[in-house]
Amino acid sequence: MRLRTPEALEEDAAAALASAADPAKYILGIDVGSTVIRCHVYDKAAVLKGSSAKQVEVLHPRPGWVELEPESLWTQFVGVVKEAVQAAGVQMNQISALGLSTQRATFITWNKKTGKPFHNFISWQDVRAAELVKSWNRSLLLKAVHGGTSLLHFFTRIDRFLLASYLNFTTQHVSLRLAWVLQHIYEVEQAIKDNNCCFGTIDTWLLYKLTKGVVYATDYSSASSTAFFDPFKLQWSVFLSKLLSIPISIFPPVEDTSHSFGTVDAEIFGVPIVVAALVADQQAAMFGECCFDIGDVKVTMGTGSFWDINTGSKVHASRKGLYPLVGWKIGKEVIYLAEGNASDTGNTIKWAQSLGLFSSAEETSKMAHSLVNSGGVCFVPSFSGLQIPVNDPYACTSFMGITPSTTKKHLVRAVLESVAFRNKQLYDIITRDVDIPPMSIRADGGVSKNNFVMQMTSDLINKMISKPACTDMSCLGAAFLAGLAVGFWNDREQLKKLRQTDMVFKPQKDLKEYEPAMGNWMKAVQRSLCWYSQTSQ
């Protein structure tokens, strides 16, 4: 790889930052999601001037395995950026900075000397470590950890011990999927022994590629999403490192979410561009929705559904399985979130479309509204297992209650109802577990365009939900963070004024009207549990 001198890097950064001061410039917001890579070009009014998108090429080499080929992802990434700038009708030298949002907990390891990956990206949806998760969660060692930290919390009342006393692993956590890699890929194990292994989530790897190996880093939001990060101490977890025998030395340095990480090598886009923000996708959506105040709630319905509540400067130690995250760190300010998620939302609708149940996702809301109910049909969305409150990686996706009179419309309505029922579950956990009353609730993501799901969710939680004019909030959030770093925008009050609401959904039906259907759905969930075993996969 080609390394540049510190003086040359400083000159590039100075030139790019000076260029960013020009008010006629633009900001790039890029989101590498689970299914789509998007790049949006924004002007100073946060108006979308041009965009491009490509489907992420997802690999399934074995049942339950979900991977991304790194060089293919890189080629797609560069192509999307170039196409978006061209679509906006602007030049690369008019770009002030870029902000990068990425799917979380999808990781790769590579050779520190050559930059060559040891394996494909292992997706957050991958369940190859399910047996390892099951073994650890049942282990006497973890029970001892629970008991010891519970006692420590009783005597000290320190939240860090409370959080550890509820520690349980899931397949979504990087920790045990990384442990699986160390156990099964000899080259990684050897590279770690030789101090020649780099670990990175997608943001880290793309930054490394954009700077041609000069910059190796991540940000606090992405680090906290790996489940290998101590949100209290704001550092990689020494405790988990010792518990799982994974050395901290393989992890990248952690930097502020909004600041200059470095500049893109000029050979890639023709000019150096400041990389002014790295941020995990859900935290980016939270920032794009302007959920800056304590109690603000955001639900993103994309590939999965993610409910996040702003807990301010306090880490939330959950008793219900909500995960504490760093929302963003800017200078001395650190904002925390508590999150619950369901893995299968948009990908479930995409799967149903592949079966021929409908031609386009836009039809589904009308199909569901054309029926009084689902005709007794229940759908359990569990391609990647079921997360909180069930926590079963072996649950299966299933339709139940099908009769000779069942039609496509019944099946489609059952699929959409399952999204709303999972939303209800996650909202209830947040309200019961977090001692902060939910304030505004804002929705984004592709599935938020479905009025049936949005209205049913509003009815179930008995709250108003606002939807923005543009539902790709991860791109906007990354752009906002980058824009603040280079002075493109002044402060968050200015950003709030730029946010545009498209529609507000208000409760129209009483929860009791849904109770029979949700009761049947809960029965279906219970009958879908523990379906798979490692041998059947």
C-alpha cells in the first residue's frame, strides 16, 4: 500500500477544509445498509440535489450464514458516489465533505501489512455462532459473572455492574461471531499472534480503503454497536477481552463521530474530500430525525426494525434486554441511546414479494386495507431468529392458521400485521424499562412508507408517529454530522429547521380491537420457537 507523508496529508486536509468554507458547496451523505448502498448529495438547505443507489450483493454460502464480498462492496461504493454526484449535476471539487453511515456489527479482519482480507464480511444477520451463543449463555462461567456482578451492584449501586449482571450474548453481537472466526480460521488466529491483524466494521474498512491504508479508525457510535465496547468507560471492553480471550490490540482507535477523520485519496474521486463523519446507521437515522432531546424516540423500519430512545448523558442499564449505545460523541458531549430491535422487517416483505404475493411493495398497504382482518392467518418473521423479548436464534419463520379460503391478501395482511406487532412489543419494552417518558416518536426507513403498518403501529402504541418527507434518514444524519464538522451548518437548532415532516399518524382504533389478533399471533410465536438445531442447519 502507498503511504503518504504527514506533511502531504496535512496539506490535503487544509485544502479540503478551506474549500469546505465556500457556501456554494455540497455535502455527501452515504449509507451502506444491509440491502442497499445509497449516496445523497445535499445543499445548504438540506435539499436532495441528486442520489444513486445499488443493491448490496449478499452471499449465503451456507444456511444461516450471511456474508458480503469486500472488493465487490468497495466497487459498488465508489460507483454509487460517482453516480450520485453526476446525477446532482455538480463536480467533485464542489463537495465540502462526506459523512459515512454503515450497517452495524458486520465485520471483517485483514492483514495489517498487505491490507488483504482474511475472509468475507460476516453480517450482523449471520447466525453461524448460534451454538456458541447458546453454550456461553448456559455456561457456569456466565452464571458466575451474573451472580458476582449482581452482588457488586447490590452493595455499590453502580449501573455498570447492573448491566453486566444481565449480560447475555446474541448472534447479532460481534463478540461471539469474532470468537467463532478465531476458532475456525487459522490465518486470523496466527495473524493475531503475530500482531498482524486488523479488525473493522464496514465504516473502518471503507475509511481504510478511502485513505489507501493511511487512516485506521472507527467512531464511538459504531464501536458501541459491536457489543465489545464499554459505554461507561468509553473504551474497548477489557472485561470481554479477558472473558473471551480476544485481544484488544486488534481493534481500531475510536474517534469522535463528527470530526475530520482524514481525506479521501485524490486518485479515487479525482480530488481529496474530507471524511468528516463516521456513524452507525441507526444512530445516523436518530441524528437525521433531529432526535436531540432526552425522551425522543425513533423507529427505523428498514431490513429490520430498530427502536431507539435518547437517554441523554446517562447510560441505560436495562433489565429487559435493551442495548445501551453511544448515539454520538461530538467534543465533550456524549449522547446515549437505549435500543431494541427485530431483525426481519423489510427483508420479510421482499421475501413475500419474491413468492409472487404482490408485484410491488406499494400494493401491500391497499391489499391489507381491503380486508377486515387476516382471516385467522398469523405470520412469524424470524429469518434471523427472534430478538427481545423472545431471544431465540432457533425460531423459524412461519405462516399459521391457513385454511382453504385463505387468499394472497390474507397472507400479505398477516405479514404487515407481524411488523406492527413486533413494533408494539419493542415499544412496550422501552416504556417499561426506561424511566423516561417517550416524547416525540419519529419513523423512517423504507417500510415507514407503508401506511397500513404505520397506522396500525400508531393504534397499538396509542401514540402519534411522524414520518419525514424523505425516509432515508441515515444518509441525512451522516450528512448533518459531516456538515457540522466542517462548518457547512452552524448548529443543531439550524438542523431542526431543515427537517420536513410528510405525515403524522394518529391513533384511530382502540387497542382492544387488536387484542384477539395479537393474542393469536403470540401463540404462533410460541409455536415457532426452538425449531432449528445446529445439525439441521
